[in-house]
Amino acid sequence: MSKEVVFSGIQPSGTIHIGNYLGAIKNWVALQDRYPCYYCVVDYHAITSPYEPKTFPHAVLDAVAANVAAGLDPARSTIFVQSQVPEHTELCWVLSAVTPVGELQRMTQYKDRARVRREVVNAGVLNYPILQAADILAYKGTLVPVGEDQEQHLELTREIARKFNAAYGPTFPEPEVLFTPSRRLMSLSDPKVKMSKSMPGSYLSLMADPPAIKEAVARAVTDTGPTPGGEMTPGVATLFQLLDVFAPAKTAERFRAAHRAGDLRYAELKASLAECLVEGLEPIRLRYRELIARPDTLRDMVRHGTARARPVACATLEEVREKIGILKT
Ligand code: AQP
């Protein structure tokens, strides 16, 4: 039996994009043959941002479909939805009692959201990393494959685990973060910020059809002018990042050589990249289309995943309640 346990999550907060795929989901798929894996659609995280309750159940099933289409296998991995395992929120409360507020206020994601809308920022946004720690620790997760933006939250998870262990005795591992080479894919419209579901125009959907792929690549920002020393600008670097994943090595190398020589034509690079993306994403798009047309099958998958996840989380909570001195009747 492996000592390692993999846990990761994704919010049903919009269209799953190639940033989510290359930064996280691709890694999840690769890990499912090596370790016990728990992959969770984190719906209670998503309600900390504005969302539409009427369409939310569909958004959750959509996230399940996209992940399965991308290669997660419900037979090999435990794929489930956060709200269906209430032990996550119970553990979140317990862990909040060992988490310093100052640490939560230091989180970049919180500071960014508080800066934009300080008067309406809710306590859920502040407490988000505690729920994230609870998600991972409920399964005693040791490996957490995520994008770079989650690194700080993972550091806090480790600290929360340490504080709990110091107060109540060894209980939780300190989970390690796992990155892919594409740990941070930048926005196609503004390469200074990361590609995000909540920023229309910034992303390429993982399920995009050929015309949408071609359009997204065509409008991707490249250079605004020559760069000192012929350096690669962030927008061009993003195109090469995609080329490295989706194009044959010799194609990527040919364009790299052209860039070094200063005679790279962006129109050619974009046309070639779009073609490779169309081919590479086709199986995911087709599988997604099949899955999303069968919501009952998706619901069954979620039920199956919940039945596997919940006993593990319940056992952790029983141990936690005992350690913190909760009355047993
Ligand atoms: N641009 C990115 N590059 C690499 N990895 C990324 N991830 C997100 N964006 C990129 C990783 O995808 C996983 C799931 O992300 P999430 O759903 O938890 O939310 P997020 O990090 O906040 O992603 P988004 O797309 O930016 O969503 P919104 O706009 O709703 O906030 C995580 O492992 C994340 O690191």
C-alpha cells in the first residue's frame, strides 16, 4: 500500500480552461495510476464568489464532465463533490480554532479580492484556505497537485497541520505541493496576469471547438513592439508553452530557432499552434459532449465517488473529535 495520498480540487466557477488542465488536471490524470487519488469539485469554495444558484447544480456536473473527459477515471480515482461530504466543513470549523487570523489576512488571493471590493468581501473569502486545508487533511493527503497560484494556500495548510499536531498530538501529514512544467499559464488577452475562469477573454476552454480555438489563438496578445535583446515577451512565451505541450518537438524547435534568429512570423506560429490544439483537444471535446448529455450518469458518478470518500473523511473526523475532547454519547 502506498504511503502517499493525492488530493486536489477544482471550483465549478466557470469554464474549465487549458490553464486548469495544464497546471493541474493533466497531473491528476498521470497520478491516478500511482497513488490513491481524491479529486473534488469544490462547490462550497465557489459560493464565496458571486454565482447563480439556479444553474449551480449544472455547473457542478459540468466540472465533473470536463474532468472525466480530460482523463480522470472514476474507477481508479475517487471523484466527488465537496458539499456531499459534510465532514469537510466540520473539519474546517475545528481547524479554524488553530488558525491565526493574521495568516489568513496575509494570503495574496484574499488581499487581491479585498482590494477590489473591500466593503463587500465576505468572511468565506478570508476563511477559504481553512476549508482548503480541511479538504486535503480529511483524507490525510500527502501530495497536492495544483497550479502555482495555490502555493501560498498549501504553505498555510502545512502550518495548520503542524499547529493541530502540536496541540493535540500527531494526526495530520504536512502535504507537499506538486507542480507541472505549466504551473502558471498566463492570460491570452493580458499576459501579465494568469489565465482565469472568471476573466472572459483570458482563457481557452478545454472543450473549445475548432473555430473557437482558432479565434482564441488568433487574438492572443504577442508583442507590442521589439523587445530589448530580442527577449521573449510573456505573450509569446505563453504560445511557446502551449506549443511545447501540443506540438511535435521538432515543430516547437523550428519556431524557437526562428525566434532566436529574429525572423519568427507570429501568423505562422499561431496557425500551427491552433492546428495542434484542435487535434490535441478533439478527444476531450468529444468525450465531454457525450458526458454532458447524460446528467444521470454524471450524478451516478458523483454518488459513487461520495460513497468512497465519505467513510475516509468520517474516520478522520472521529479521530479528530476524540483528540480534541468532544463528548461521545
Ligand atoms: N492559469 C493557470 N495556470 C496553471 N494552473 C492554473 N490553475 C488555475 N489557473 C491556472 C489551477 O487549476 C486548479 C483549479 O483551479 P480552481 O478552480 O481552484 O480556481 P483558480 O485557481 O482560482 O482558477 P481560475 O481558473 O482562476 O478560477 P477563478 O477565475 O474562478 O478564480 C488549481 O490547482 C489552480 O492552481
